[in-house]
Amino acid sequence: MIEFSKSQGKTIATGLTIMALAVVVAFVCFVGWMAAKVLSFVSPAITPVIAGLFLSMFFKPYYDWWLQTVRNPSAAVALMMVSVLVPLSILLWNFGSLVTDQTASLIEQAPGLFSKGVTWFNATFPKISSLFVKLGVSWQDVTDQVYAAFAPGKLAGGLLDCVTSVFSWLIAVIFFLYFLTRPTMSGEDYVKEMPFLKPETKTFVANQINAFLDIVVSFFQRQVIICLIEGCFYGLGFLLVGLPYGFVIGFLLGVLNLVPFLGSVVCLPIALTLAYFGTAGSAEAAGSSLTWVGVLVVWLTVLVLDGYLITPKIQGDKTGLGYAGVIFSFFFWGAVFDSALGLLLAIPLSAFCVVLWRAVKLQYIKPVV
């Protein structure tokens, strides 16, 4: 029998512990990767359910207010839906056709605006354009893809896909009503279903569940309000500086910022191109440098208001993730799932990681004195 010295035994034990830890971490990563792949595969079926859950989170306080007023769940749902849908219907009746016409016209103008932008870029920055050519980037290929994306057949196919998906989104409405009318559950309610846990463990798990739910609910309730406020500010600002289709582009910019900076990345280039070149066959055809500057001023002003006033007042640091953490969450989980499901689950999954880390740190990592 081989005998080891005390120091050798410690070294071997440390090595075996590290190996065991590596195996456990690898197994957890593999299970997580498999779960992500399975969820990505079934995302068309899960996404409406998740959407219904998040919508219920947003409207839950409003529903609870109606429920306290009328003391009847069915009446509370009916009154809540009427109070939301009637003003929305009036708004769509008065402005829906205008928004639809402007959106259709903007889509029709998009390929021409892109070509104008490419021509201006090549003339203004010839060295950068030549560098792109050396790197194998062809503007013509990009232009062809833009024209293909906005071709009538392509748009018609997208519209057909949209129509055929209406049934699946009806499922979202059903789950929205289910989650909305279901009694709110706390961590203590969930641990009641775990009789195998010790009393002190139940308390610990209940606290972590409550922290997780607080992060998720506060983010979706508050962030949607923030994006709607931003959308109105951007829309009115772009409209005031004379940007064609200004309110549509500005409101879409704010709403898309539910994923941080997505609205700016998608809509700001369109707004700047429209401001500089104008639109074909309209009074704004010549464009205006003043409008271009006005668009930038509006964007920067709302950005500053959001950073120093809107988000701190409404959201604060309730997510526990920080602004950089929220941005990273959307990009990371969006890449992991490679679908809209990743964007929907980004904050819940990151919130779970934050809560888990806090629990591990509190339980197992002792502070250095």
C-alpha cells in the first residue's frame, strides 16, 4: 500500500477537489446549454405564454385596484379591459390611418433612402469606403439585400406570416387573463409545496424567491412605462423639428428601447437620413441640415432626461442589475436562445443569477476582516 506524506495528501486532496468541482461545473453548464437548446426549439410555443405572463405583471396593479373597488374578479377584468381598450380604440380611430399611411410610405421610401445614404457616405468618406472594399464589404450586396427585404413579395409573405400567427397570440391573451386573475404568490407560498426542506432552509429559499420576483416584476412594470414616455418625447420632438414621419419613427425608437439602445440603433439612422435627404415627391424632398441637427438635439435631450430624470425616478436600481447589466443580459441571452424568447427571458434569467450569487455569497463566502 502506498503511503503519502501529510503535504502530499493535502496536494492530492486539493487536486481531487478541483477536479470534482470542474466536473460539477461542466455538468451544470452542459445541462444549462441543453435547456437553452430545448427552450429555443420550443420557443414558438412558449413565447406567447411568456408574453402573457409579462403582460399580466404589467397590468396586475391596475387589476388589483379594480378588484378592490368592485370585489368581483370577472367585473374587475371587464372594467379594466374596457378602460384600456376604449381609449386605445379612440386613439387608433383618429390616428391609426395616419400612422398606417406614414408607415407604409416610409417602408416604400426605405430602399431609396438607403441608396442616397450610401452615395453620400462614399462621397464624404472615400478613404473609409475604399477600406471597406479592401476588407471585402460590398455596398452593392447590402443594397440588394435591403431591396429584397422591402420587395412587395417579401412584405406580403411577412404579412401572411403575421396573419397566420394571430391564433398563437390569442393563446397569449388567454394566459394573460389566467395569470392576471390568479392570486399573487409569494416565496412563502411556493415553499409550502416543498415539505422536504428544513424550516430554516424554507425561510432562506422564500427570501430568495421574493427577491427574484421583486426584480422581475419591478423591471417589466417600470421599464414599459419608461419606454412609452420616451416614445412620446421622441415622437413629439421629431415632429416639432419637422422630420417626415417624425412621430412614428420617434415613438418606435422609444418603444424599441425596451431592449437598451435597440431603438436608437434601428430608428436613429433612419431619422437622420430622412432629415438630411428628405423624401421623394414631397414638400420635404430637399431635406434640411437644420432638421438633421434638430433630430440629434432631440435624441440627446431625451437621452439625458432618461439617464438623469426618467429612469432614476421610475426605475431606480430595483433590478439590482445596473444599466450595463441590463444591456449585457439582453445581448447575452438573446445570443444564447437565438430567438425572441431570449429577449423575453433575459431579465428573469439574469435576475435569477443575481439572486443566486447573493445567496451563495451570504451563505458560503465569508467577508475578509
